[in-house]
Amino acid sequence: AFGAEHFAETSYYFEGGLRKVRPYYFDFRTYCKGRWVGRSLLHVFGTEFRAQPLSYYRAAARAGRLRLNEEPVRDLDIVLKNNDFLRNTVHRHEPPVTAQPIRILAEDEEVVVVDKPSSLPVHPCGRFRHNTVIFILGKEHGLRELHTLHRLDRMTSGVLMFAKTAAVSKRIDEQVRQRQLEKEYVCRVVGEFPEHEVVCEEPILVVSYKVGVCRVDAKGKPCQTLLRLSYNGSSSVVRCLPRTGRTHQIRVHLQFLGHPILNDPIYNMEAWGPDRGKGGRIGKTDEELLKALVEEHRSKQSLEVLGIGEEDLNSAGESKDCGNSGDCTKSAEADPVNGSSCPAEDEKDPERNDVAACPLNSDTNLETLDKDKELSLCGNQDGQAGEKGWEEKDPLCVECRTSRRDPSPKELVMFLHALRYKGADFEYCSSMPEWAMEDWRE
């Protein structure tokens, strides 16, 4: 549970239709992983956290940013033991999200139901912490210690339910397991969707947890029904009734059918080939597909729309213990240095525990910087800068010296919306989004 001390780490400000988080100091904490035992800190950093050069870790140690068992690390050659506790203080920057407010649809003694804007993750995950539904509800609405009943992809908007007690959460979870929960989504897709009912049973495989990409594959059997609601001559509004909750199920099925979501930043991209993945025709290996997707977003300066940064792509390896997509129910503060941001999802998926810390380019002369200047924290030693010092530049943080293009509010809206959730004893609906109106035009 997050409390007042967590919410006080920093504050929001609004600019150009975006909600932004003032940079703040933050402690990533972890106990020594089994595979680290008997290895030096320098070896662990050099083999598992390659997003930063070793000069970063040396400078961070000299600056008192690295602590082992709450003692400052002076020598990176120190050998790790079982149960060692590592703390790394970083200067944290979060990507902006839409400034659209979270609307409360219903609230009683059992549940809180909100209309989630697009671009907001539900839980802290990856590069997001304060720019999440959980933190905004806690900071701005006083709604804390909520239990997640279901999750939505970061780019998906619509009905999102929370339980106020563990008992209510358990009761509704049981309805989910027994398939008593009905879900209805609307989306706007490319082209003229068939007028008749379409049932899609194509199985789905996660290609990359880090970037958040899936495709049709012969493992598993998700199913959903799709119905056309309207067609405006170039795009269609489609009603989606998923019966299962696989990662990106709606988006992948629509792509497979040749009608990807009109502004989907993953599944309606040129990287999928001339047919944009229709019928599962990609013509690339998974590795080639991922590279093409990343390069396409790099060329458009839109990696932030995917919720990832260059440091996520540079970090070592892919963790296969997450299929979560934009939200983690476990703490998003587990890895002490860096990791990957989570992909996006339409419903529940496995969890992951790694997060991205501010990286430093390998060409930065940190050795010279450390000799010429005393490095210290702008905020306090507990990793909480609050309102103080957020405008100061941190000498170890590449984000402080990087100029990024802000996404436009339009880029942060994907045309996929959770319209209705219905259980055995409840039903909650949101309004039809503007882009789903019959007379809407591109």
C-alpha cells in the first residue's frame, strides 16, 4: 500500500495538455539475487546492468548513491553475500501523460469505479510511478489502499474497478474465475469491418515483454466476438466482447482480421509489412519485427508513446517473468539499477518486478566529472526531493541533459475503450468516447 510519504515524493504540473511529474530522487532497493552471490558488485553491474557504463557506477559510489546493507559502497569489488541489501538512489524522470482528469463513475463502501484516460498505467510500473491511476487517486482524491479487480492497457481508456476491501476483491475475483464477468469494449478500426458477427479464436503469443508486442501463434485459445456498430466511409466502430483476457487480445485479433485499430502505435505500423500483419503474414522473424518497430518509432521520435526509452532497449536481456503490459501488481521498485518497462495489456497477465532507472551515456566523462566536482543529492538522503530542488540538474542523470519532444495529447489517445463491465450483482458503464460517434471523421 502507498501512503502519504510516497505521495509526497514529488508533485504534478500541467503543460500543453499534459500531466507532468517534477523530477525527484528515488531509492531502488533489492535483496541480493541468488545468482549474484559470490560475485562482485562491479561484475554484476557490468554483466546485468549494461544500460550504463561502469564509470557511472563508480561515480555513483563516490557520490554515496550506492549503499550495501545501509553502508555507503566505497569499493565495487566487494563480493555479495546471501541476503545483502542493496539501495541505489537515482534522479527519476517520468514520461508525461494526458492531462484529462480521472472521472469517478461510482463509489460506495465496497468499490470505486473510474473512467480511466488513455496513456495512464494503473499501477507503478517501468518508468511510471506518480503518473499512474493509483497515485493520482491517492494524491488527488484521497482514495488509498485500493484493490485492483482488473487492469487495462496503459493506452486503453474506460471503465476501471477497484475494491475497497480484501473481502470484496475476493468475491469479485471469484466471479472472474467463473467467467461471470461480462466485458464490452469499443474501438475504431481501419476500413469497412464486416456487417455480420465475427468470432475470432486465434491464439496469441507474447513476442516481447520489454517492448510489449504480441502476435498470433499456435499456443493458447483466446476467443472473442466482434460486431460492427458503424462505418463512416474509411473506418469502422467495432464492439468487442472478449471471453478471455490475453495480452493485447483485441488489438492482435483486429490486426489479424485486417482491421487494426486506426491509431494503434504497435499493431498498425509499417514494420509489420505491406499487409500490416493481416492473416498473420509478417514476413519477418520476431527479432526483425521488434527492430523494425523500434526503428519506426525512433524515426518519429515517439518511443515515449510506447512507454519505453533508450535505456530500456539498451538494458541486458529480456525477462520472461512478465506478461504484464503497462501495469504491475507487485512493487515496481525492485531492481536497484535499471530494467525494462512493462508492455501493455487488455486484462490480467503475469507480473514482473523490474524498473528503469536514469541511465548515463557511455561517452559521458564521469571519471573527470567526479574528480572535478563533488557529487551530491539535490534532495534529501531519503530519496524524497518533494518540492525542493526539482529544477536543479543532477550531474549523474542523463535525462537532465536530454531534450525530448513532448508527445501531443492526441498521440496519447488510442481508439480502444472499455465501455461496460457487468458482474453477477453490478454493472458499470462509461460514456461512448467522441471518436466512436457515428459522424466522427479523421
